[in-house]
Amino acid sequence: MPASILGEVGHLSGAARTRGTATRLSCPSCGSAFVAQVLGDNGGISYVCTACGHSWS
């Protein structure tokens, strides 16, 4: 048994880095990577840029 949680999950860090990079979104208006995924009124998924306020789906 590892002495810390880092020893337990250390082998997962490469996969997490790859997954985070592959799914990163950027705002089509300003290019910012600060994008939030939100649930729309009709149940669809939309995105909102937290830097400039632009929203799209």
C-alpha cells in the first residue's frame, strides 16, 4: 500500500493531462480558454465565455 494518495494515482497523471488538452474549448469571439459549459432552457448544452460573456451552443 502506498504511503500517500500521490503514490496511488501517480500513473494516471499522463492520461488526465492528455484528456484535458484534447477537450479544451476556446471562445470563438475572443479566443479565451475560460469557457463554462451550461445547461440550456430546452435541455441542450451551451457554452459561455467567462472572459467576454459570449455564449454559443
